[in-house]
Amino acid sequence: MSEQTHTIMIVEDELLVREAISTVLEEESFKILLASNGDEAVEVFIEHYEEIDLVLLDMQMPGKNGDDALEEMQFIDPDIKVIFVTGVLVEWEALGAIGIIQKPFLVKEIVLTVRKALDLPT
């Protein structure tokens, strides 16, 4: 296993989905930060924004939803790369995301999308 060189924040309110994404990306040697809702995501982002390379962001969560959390994160770092992971149709480009992964998804889809977003070999 190679050294972890990229940090990915996973924002997902469903525990099993959050753990599944985290596990597969850790196996790919990514460093993972977790948040279970939009409010927590903003808190984690404030603490770690300088090291976060990519955010995988659920859209529908209790409390602060994904697009509100993204707006706050973009205020802190306008260049943050975000991919929505969601079961709803969203205008992801208009919201400033670089991509979308529709739920339900295949695990390999997460890995490929993340690697492409970070300009890593697929």
C-alpha cells in the first residue's frame, strides 16, 4: 500500500454509506476525514481546509443540507473540489461542484471518480 498523499472529506448522514465509501478509499491509500451532516462538515472543513483535496458531499441531510454546506466551504476556499454523492437530481455544475455520483452507486465508480478528480491514474 502506498503512502497516503491526498485527503478526502466524506460528508454523508447514512452511517453504512459513509463507512463503505471510507473503507474503499482508505484501501486506495487516501487519508479520510468524516462528517455526518452539513454542520459537522463545515466544522471539519474549517479545521482542515488546507489539507483537504476533495469533498464527497451528500445533498440531503438533516440540518444543513449539502448545497448550504458547500456554499460555506466555498467561502473559506473558493477552489475546493467537491463531488456530490446523492440520490436526487441536482444542478451540480451551477452549485460549483466538479461532478456527481448518483446513488445507488458501485464502489468502483467512487474510486474512478475520485482518482479522475485528483488527476490520478485510473
